[in-house]
Amino acid sequence: MAVFARVVQTRGFSAAARELGLTTSAVSRHVQRLEQHLGGRLLVRTTRQLAPTELGQQVAQLCQRIVEEARDIEGLGNQYRQTPQGKLTISAPVSLGQRWVAPLLAGFAQAYPEVTVVLNLLDRFVDMIEEDYDLVLRISRDLQPGLAVRPLQAVRYILIASPAYLARAGVPQHPSELPAHQFILFGYGEFGGDWLLRSASGEKVKVQVEPRMTVNNSLAMLTIAEQGSGITLLPDYIAAASLATGKVQQLLDDWEFEHSYAPRNIVAAWHPTRHLPLKARVFIDYLSAHPYHQTDQTEV
């Protein structure tokens, strides 16, 4: 198959033979055997060169694809025998990158000194092919079709407030008490103040809360909540450090959000037609080995 693909590309037996290190007669025999196997003519001779028939053109395209995949397989084996190296381009949402990924980069660089990380923090859709990323980190309820993905960690949305606010306004004991409180809400896309909560026992409660403030950045929402301005709803990785230091407290922790705020996954995604390079593989493994609740997160 590789021989026939090369004959079509070079438009001749002799040129293909020179490139492949074979005799012209050997190349001709390869093509004849393929024609006999397929039961159809693959090449016709013009005044100056060989040209593929309609069948030959289709077969050549498939043969070339097989040749390229065989090279990819060999390259994949080589990757496992080599040291991770080269530029690794990664995209991640802004808050996730600041809160979890960025604090890990120094340790990753020390472990893999030959890998150069390029991290772009973007709160928008990323086209992996057009923008040429090796990896995209995403937060998703579903694993997107069309991408190869590896789940890294589960994410929950949790209600938090500062001790000062709770001392002043009281601690809600049931979701039905939430509308009486002040809220800092995320002002973007599908997110809002219409919530459906489910308890561990299966009770479901629908509530609607009105924002005192609407903010389009999770870290800014956390800062405002720490200052005592109200209750906010954030991914647990955003609030983890502040919960650990007591700057905020979690509320209604035995209730789970559904719909827009349902539990999600942090996933690493890459294009399925590309073999995952070793530099990307070790980065994913490094993230998996350092969950955000174990990360030494500095204040941002």
C-alpha cells in the first residue's frame, strides 16, 4: 500500500523506486499484485507519466491515510521512550487557571525541565485546531462529543458566606429561607437565581433569589463574599482556600444543586485525530496527582 501511494504521488515507477530504495520491477510487481487483489485497474499511462484511474485515486487516498496512521503509531511508541520536551500549549478558564493550574506550574517545571508551558486563561470557547492548542481544560457536565477527554476531578457548586454576614443575617437552615438573604450572583450565560436543590433524602426545593450584586468573575465574587456583602454560589475549587482559612463558611452542605449548577467535571480535552504527545500526557498525570483541595493555593 505504501508503494502504490508513492507511485501515485511521484507519477511514475522509477521515481517511486528511487525514493523507496527498490527496483522499478519490484515496484511494478507490488502494484500488479494490488490490482489483482482488488480486481480492477489502478493506473493508466499517459504520454508523459502514470495517472491513477478513478478507483486508483480512491485507493491511493486510503493507502496514504494508512501510511500516515502507521507513522503515527510508530511515533507514539517513540514518545514513550523519550523524555517529555517541547512547547506545551494549554487553555483553561480564568478562575480555574488562577486557582488550580497556575499554582502547580512551578512544581511541574521542576519535574519536567524540558517542557515549556504556554498557559492561556480564557473565558470563551476555544477551537483547538484553529488555535493550535495541545490541551484544553474545561468544566463540563457532559463530556463533549468530538473531543478526546480525560476527567480530572469532580466540581460541586456550593453556597458560602462570611462569618460576619452570617452573624448579622443568620444562617439559613433550609433552602426556603434563602430568598430572605442578600446574594452575589454570577452574571453570565445560563447562570442566574432560579435554583433547584435536592437533599440527600431526595427532597426537592425550587427557590428564586434576587441579586444584590451581579458579577462576571468567580474570584471577584469570592472577594465580595469574604467582605460580608452576602451569600454567593461558587465552584468548590474557588472557595477551597477561603473555607480552609475560615474566611467563609459553607451553607446547606447536605443539599445538591441541579440543572445549571449541577455537579460537573474538570476535564482535559484534546483533538481525537491527534495522538496525545508525551508532554501533554505527563501534564495531565501531574494535574490528576495534585487535586485542587490539596494544592497550596496562594491568594489571587
